Amino acid sequence: MRSHYCGGINESHIDETVTLCGWVHRRRDHGGVIFLDLRDRDGIAQVVFDPDTPDSFAQADRVRNEYVIQITGRVRRRPEGTENDHMATGQIEVLGKELTILNESATPPFPLDEYTEAGEDVRLRHRYVDLRRPEMAQRLRFRSRVTSYLRNFLDGEGFMDVETPVLTRATPEGARDYLVPSRTHAGSFFALPQSPQLFKQLLMVSGIDRYYQIAKCFRDEDLRADRQPEFTQVDVEASFVTEEDIMNAMERMVRNLFSDLLGVNLPEFPRLPYAEAIRRFGSDKPDLRIPLELVDVEDLVQNVDFKVFSGPAKDRKGRVAALRVPGGSELTRKQIDDYTEFVGIYGAKGLAYIKLNDRSAGIEGLQSPIVKFLGEEATMAIMDRVEAADGDLVFFGADKASVVDEALGALRVRLGHDLGMVEGEWAPCWVVDFPMFEEDDDGKLHALHHPFTAPVSAEELQNNPAGALSRAYDMVLNGTELGGGSIRIHDEATQNVVFNSLGIGKEEAREKFGFLLDALRFGAPPHGGLAFGLDRLVMLMTGAGSIRDVIPFPKTQNATCLMTDAPGEVDEKQLRELHIRLRRSAKSDQDDSN
Ligand code: ASP
């Protein structure tokens, strides 16, 4: 139906007759001449109709924004002074001869011809219109370039694209499963995979040796942060490899991706042990562009009268840390109140601080609600330890270690942005030496990655599981976890020790993971891998504000699709076929939980 894309015509087409199809982006009537900006996925071309061609002129007069039209006309240079250097097609226009209206359009739910901040709800409800916006279309196109680049890279390195099932058994990655009732097996359910983890490991047992897949993963989580119930991973696994092999290959892949698609040379990827990352940045995905660090001070406050500090300082699971903010004494009371509220989100009960106005004046030179409780000695020792200078402010976190880590870790990032301290554009790193497990408040162990991750030492795993390190690694960029993986357990005995540490008894392990345990007995090679979150990667690369902006049809924060209205009710007959009777009407269930 067309000879060119709108965005594809330029000065080389002058005097050619072209046929274009697309949407009317904007229509302007300039006293006797009608200008239509015609848009397709490649860009916008200006088409001019004048009364010399009365039929098409009349049609052009009739079209409105977002009408779908086909035009034929001759490409010509724009009259001098009317060129638009901001447009790829800005030097030319098409003198329209014919215009066919292919379809009309109702008034769009939000204007596309000018920059407007349409509410996200209305954008999601009419996503097909939203995706017409050039910035959204560009992001989808970029995403497609990323996936095709990664496929090429992996194909070139001998990785094989293999699909794994979506209807499967639970794959524990720490979230709730989405379940699918079986019609043919009353009372039984499939689970949608939280990741292809177990299948890719089984493919290694099969001798596939190098696998990848751009795979949909499903996790029924409370969508606090910028998460989606279904998201995409670039999933990779290889046999006969060490951590170094995987990390080097993946680092090369990401480095090449950034340089070839963005022209960005990523700096070195430093390796940070998990414990150091938590100690210095309060996070296992530190944003290394921000030059602020947490400093432990519990040894200095163990014996002060101030219980808020001495309590956590004496507690094995507590932490007292300081965060020095250079020049921070300029912060106003109101700003400090806002930060106090902010750390409250992470469970911190308050945010103590000391402003250092004049160091030479000793304790008199400090301004703080807590110094009188802390005492001079401890206070000055802290000031020394954090190397505070005049004009600095020191924030404190004192609580359970996890609360301090999260609160000060997040505050550090927020301050870095608020105070313009972000250094450099890209700061990647690897976080390594993760513990195998984390302990909850009841002393129960949970896998930090997933239960298939190999320990550094089988002995340590046996004797001191809570302290055992794993062979896991995460790739982090600008404070975002881009991907994570590990070398896996490839023998049944070690796998059983891990299950045991997690409180998964023999019977349960057999019932849930019997197929894996069996496979490990039939010649499983050493293997390992990693998975990247494609949505996050594309979000970072395009500078989008949310992963929703790089997913064509995302769900809302509470896991619904505003466009299709999913999830929806199903009729009684379908339920009966699935052997399901609702306990109460879903509606009253929801009313109860509200
Ligand atoms: N399956 C893991 C995940 O989804 C990635 C991996 O260990 O390769 O995080």
C-alpha cells in the first residue's frame, strides 16, 4: 500500500512520487493550504494539500487527528525559511495529490501531537494509542535491538536457544507462584515458572552445554517497587564453567551491548564482596556513582547511656552506623524532617543527626538533639572516625541491622541525588561472596539466591550453614541489579544438605524436586549461569523512569491490566470443568481484605 515509510523520505527523494500510509499526527489550516503531519512507526512527514487538487483538498479538510490515511504526492524541498532541523524529514515535504481515508478515529483519549503528561491510567487503558507516541515507539524499537543484539552475541558464543515449559511445577525463587488449575487432573495445579532455573539445569544434564532463552517469568509478589508479575529474563546457563568464565562472558556481553548500541564505554566492573557492600553502602546493589558511605560506630557507643544507640550496639543482630554528608549542615529542619519520614518507610524509628559547625570549638561547635545523651567522648570519637569537617552533617541509623542497612542505604542514594553528588553516568560492579542463606527473626534459614546455588565449601555448609558462602554473583549497574546467577550444585548429596538446611525434609524434597535429585544422579556436569532482567536493562539504557515504560502491555502496581481488565471472572461452567468451587464470591473476599 505504500512506497516508503514517512520517516524514511529525505532530500534524496526530491521530485519522486511517493505513497505514504499512517496516522494524522497534526492538521493545520494555513489559509487555503492544509498541512498534515503524517506519522508512522519510522517518523513524521509533512504533506501539503492546496486547492489545485480540489478532491484531495476536500478530503484533507475533513481528516482529524489520528485518522488513518494513504496519500500519494511528490517530494519537494521545503520553501526557504520553513525547514525544520529538529525533524529527520525537516528539509522536505510532500505535495499531496491523492488522499484516501482508510479509517476514521474518535478523538484520542489524550493528545499525541503535543507533549502532555497524560495520567498513566489513561495511557494504560488505551495502550495501543500510547504506543503510537514516538517516545514509546522508540523504546519498543530499542528493546527489539537489544534482544536481537543479545541473541546474536550468544549465538556467536555457541549458546543454543532452547524453550522451556510455561506450564510446570513450582520453581522456588522466593516469590508466590501463579497457579493454573488442571482440568484433566482434578485438584491438581500447574505453576507458572518463576524462572526457567530447573529446566536450564536439566538441559545441562542433557549435554546442551550452552543454553540461553529470552524467557517470561512469573512471580506473584506484592508489587511494592517497580516490579511486574510477568517479566522477561535473558536466561543463560553453561556446563564445565567456573564463576570466572560466566562473569567474564557476561561482562563482555554487556560491555559490547553498551558500546555498540549506546556508544558508551562502561568503566571497570569492580568486584565487591557482599559483606563489604552491605557494610559500606547498606545494600547488595550499591549505586557506586554516589560517594557517600556508611561507617560502623557500634564499638564507640556500646557503653553510652543513650539506649537508642547502646541497645542495638550490644545486640548481635543490631547495627549502629553513621553517614557523613559533606556540606550537610546546610540542610534545613524541614529537609531533615522529610528525610526522617523517608527512612520511616524502611522501618527506621527516627533519624538522629549531628551538625558540625565548628570543630575547633569541641562539643560546643556541634548542633544536635542527641549529643547531650551521647556524651562528649563518644561524640568526638565518632566525628573522628567519620572524618567530619566543618559544615558536615552526620546521620545515624541504630536498629536491627537489616533496618539500618535498608534505611541508610536508601537515604544515601536519595541524598546523593538531592544534593547533586552523583558522579559519572555509569557505575557497574559485581557483587560476589554472597552468603548461602539469610536468617529470619525466628532463626529459620532462607536461600539468599535460590536453593540450587553451590556453596564455596561443602564442609562449611555442613558445619555452619548460617555462615556458609555461596558461589553466586550479581551484576549491578547504577544501583540496579541487572542480573544474578551462580555456579550450581551438581550432586545429590550437597543438594540434600541445602534442602535440609532450609527445613525441607527428605519426603518434601522428593515430592517437590524428585526429578532434579534423580537427574543429579545421572551424570550431571558442573554448571552455572545467570539471568538478566531484560526490562530493567532496557529501562536503564533508555533512561525510562519505570519498567512499565519499556514493556508494551504492562500491569498496574496491583497486578491488573487496565486495558483488557484482566484478571477477570470466569463463568460457572469453566469453574466446574476445573473442579473449582469458589469459597465465597471473590468480591466479598476482596471486600473483607480491604
Ligand atoms: N534463576 C535465577 C533468577 O531468576 C537466575 C540464575 O540463577 O541463573 O534469579
